[in-house]
Amino acid sequence: SDVQLDVITIFPDYLAPLDLSLIGKARRDGLIDLRVHDLREFTHDRHRTVDDTPYGGGAGMVMKPQPWSEALDHIAVGAQSRPILIVPAPSGQRFDQATARELADAAHLVFACGRYEGIDERVYEYADRDYDVRILSLGDYVLNGGEVAVLAMVEAIARLIPGVIGNAESLVEESHEDGLLEYPVYTKPAQWQGLSVPEVLLSGDHGRIAAWRHQQRLERTADRRPDLLPAAAATQSAELEIRL
Ligand code: SAM
């Protein structure tokens, strides 16, 4: 396989959707080798305990370091190259399209799904020996566990791996690739429920269509995500300079 992905979780079933659709096909085609590991397999007590009370007090439970170190060792032993360890956490750096692009170039990614109040902090230091550790957040809100974040990250990363998406061109024009949001899209019929497709799209005039789409992207970005505009302007003026 081109890319190896390992996921460590106490809920392996949560990752079942990665058998479906384009990611599932990429796995069957051998483009992605994705393995899900049950953290409880690395416990040694009868109750297969993965959590304990926090030092210093406070609410909730913390994931014990020992099952994590054993799971990480188990994966690192067979690794061909130094893997990247991705730990989803609301306290991490923001995961975005640029992060997905960067990670899509890696040969081996390992995802550690936290639960409860998170993982004992020493695990990150321990993992430094064998992994490049990245703490990444999906956004400024709190989920119950890392699994949903990993589903989102794996999907965003895997679709950028060459061969996973049949039509690579469809990736270039998307939202967040050059800082502007994508233009609105329509399909047949041209009239539906009294609503019509913008006339320009039926004109066959490629120049007008491109100009209209660019204008729509600017308006949509200004309307929905004005925070993106300064970065988009910088990208566009850099592109312009390259063309000049
Ligand atoms: N006590 C932690 C804090 O305040 O930072 C929150 C723990 S949260 C209830 C449990 C787990 O869900 C985290 O360890 C992480 O794996 C995952 N998680 C929650 N929100 C996330 C987010 N926005 N991005 C990525 N992972 C998240």
C-alpha cells in the first residue's frame, strides 16, 4: 500500500464507516492500508481499565498512560519510517485544508482517539521518541471522543491521496484550496419548482461562466466567511505575480 493509517480507540466500531464509499474502495484497491486497534487489547487487568481519576482533583476521568505506550510501541515496532502521531484534541492547533494537504504526503499516520478528559500528558512526551506528534483540533467545540474527529480528518486527508478520487481536477476548484469558497452548483432540470438555473450557465460562453463563478466565489466568501478574504487576496495577488 502507498499509505499506512493506524487508529487507536476504545470504540473500534466507530470507525466502521471507513469501509464505505471512496475510502473503502481505496482500501480495497490497496491505496490505503488502514488498521483499527482496540486500546483495551493493551490492558492487563480483568476489567481492561483504560481510565483513572485525575491527579489534582476535578471532574471526570483521565486515560491511563500504560495502555497507550504499549499500543504505540506495538505500531512503531513494525514501522518502515518515522510515523506522524495525530492526537485530536479541542486544545490542539486547528486542522484545516492546508494541514490535510501536508498530511496526505506522509507515508504513515497514526491517530490516537482520546475519551473522557483526555490522555495523560506524559504519553505525548513518551511518543516523541518514535513519532512526530501533532495535536490537532477539528474546531472550537467539544466532542465526546476523538473518533468523530478522526473520521473527518481521515476523510479530508485520504481524498487528497493520488488515486483515491478518480477526477483529480475536482479537487483543485474546491472551497479552501485557494482561500475562496466554491461557487454555487446546479444540475438538470433547468426549471424546477418554479426556480431556474442562472441564465449564464446555459449560455455556453466559457469566459462569461468563469467570470460569473469567480464573482460568486468572492460574494459568497464576503457574505459567509469574511475572515477568509485577507488570505484569499494574498493568494490571488501571488498568483497574479506568477502570471506576470
Ligand atoms: N477536557 C478536554 C479539554 O477540555 O480540552 C476535552 C476532552 S473531550 C470530552 C474528549 C476527547 O474528544 C478529546 O480527548 C479528543 O480526543 C476529542 N475531542 C473533543 N473535541 C475535539 C475537537 N474539537 N477536535 C478534536 N478532538 C476533539
